[in-house]
Amino acid sequence: MSLVVGYITSKKIELAGDSRFTNEYPGKIYKYSEDYFGGGLKVIILSKDLVIAYAGTTTYATGVIKSINPSDNIAEIAESLRKYTDPELQGKDDSDFQFLLASTKKFDRSLQKISDGKISEIPCPGRTWIGHDAAYEKYHEYYDKAIGMHPEFDEELQLSVAQRDALRLVIDDREVLNVGGTPVIANDEGDGFWYMFGFSAAIGISKQDKLAVEIKAPEAKGLGELGVYLHEAKRGALFAPLRFSKPQIVQAADKEEFRRKVLETYGTKLIGGGFDY
């Protein structure tokens, strides 16, 4: 499955998820993507005022999200997603999906959890999650430790940093096999949703050999695409689930060449600093 966590305050909405894909095979055998570029975005920006995150089988869930019209009102969108999680409508085996729906439409900030055929509005301020129970239990352990690590920060920044740090620790935890890749974080602070960029992290292929990965976000807010560059491998990928079913691999000697090739080939201008290696 997955792990996606989120929170809402009067100033901010932030969703963060892992990038390991789950694929279902006959006989209910689940395979987890081992190659980093076999993963992708589970937190998908549809517009400047709308984000949908999912937990469940990737191919089907992304198809559901692609069917959503971002211009619809939030109640219609929530109801459309609810139907796909309702076991009475879809059958038990075909409704094993959960969604988080974040919106700032018409300045009405909201965060909703949709699962088991039900829509739950998250109170403001409030936190929520979807995904694998064991992964969340581990996340909660890390979160409780992280929330007090930076007393110099204000309450809002402490919440944001603790959520990001705890998710990264779960991703790096070898006991949590169904969560992996790297954190994908989307937030809005009043001027539109976009992905966090510029930070670097150590990620593992099968949680073993470490590679340094750098996150690049589109210059334009409201665009559900993200660039990732692996320094040691000298290659990157453009994740654009609303355009492509798979990550678009780009061979590049350095991060500047990677950004140039993505712009020339796919028309997406990436920004983000990060660290040099």
C-alpha cells in the first residue's frame, strides 16, 4: 500500500507521501517497486487549488484521479472519489482505495479523508493519514519524537518539520517494506499548491545501497509534475502522472543538464537548488 500524511491549519495545508508503487498480480500477490524510478507520485497536484493523494493499487488509482475535473466543485469531487472506495458499489476487492482531498477553492480551505465509502472532513487545525496501518504506527513513533526537536520554531513550523522528518525515517526503515522511495511533499501557504523542491536526501534502492537524490519542482504552481535527479547514477526522471503512465527517464551528466533536457523534451521548467556532490 502506501503512507500519506497531511495536516491543515489556518495558514497552510500540506500533504506528504512516499513514492514506492504497489502493483497487484493474480492471486492477490503484491509486488513493490524496487528500482527507484519504478515509483512515482501518490500526492498529485491537479491545479493551484486542488490536490488528491491516494493509497492503493497505482494503475487504478491514478486512472480515477485522471477522471476528475478540477473545475468541479469540491463536493462533487469528493463524492466521485467516495464511490470508488465504497465496497457496496465496487465490491470489496475493487474498493481498497483511500484518498486525501485538499482544496483551497474559492478561499474555502479544506482537507478531507475518503475511505470505506465515507467522507470525513478534517477539523482545522488537524492531522490525518491514509495507507498501511503498520507504516502509520511506525510514523507516529517517529513523529512523537520529532515534534519536540526544534523548540526554537513556532508551532506551525514544528508541525511541518516533524511530519517531513517522521516520513523520511519511515521510508528509511527497513522493517517497513511497503513504504519507500523518497518523500513527495505538496503544500499551499495561500498562493497555490506546489511541490517542495531543492532538498537532497539519501534514498535506498531496496533500502540498501544509498544514492543522493535531489528534488526539482516545476516553476509554475498547480502543476502535478516533479523532477528527481540521482547524482551518482547521472540520470533523473520526470514524474508526470497526468501525462505519462511511467516516469520519463533522462540521462544527464549533472543536474543542470537534467533540467535543460526536461525543458527541451517535455516543456516543463524545473527549479530547485539543493546541494552539489
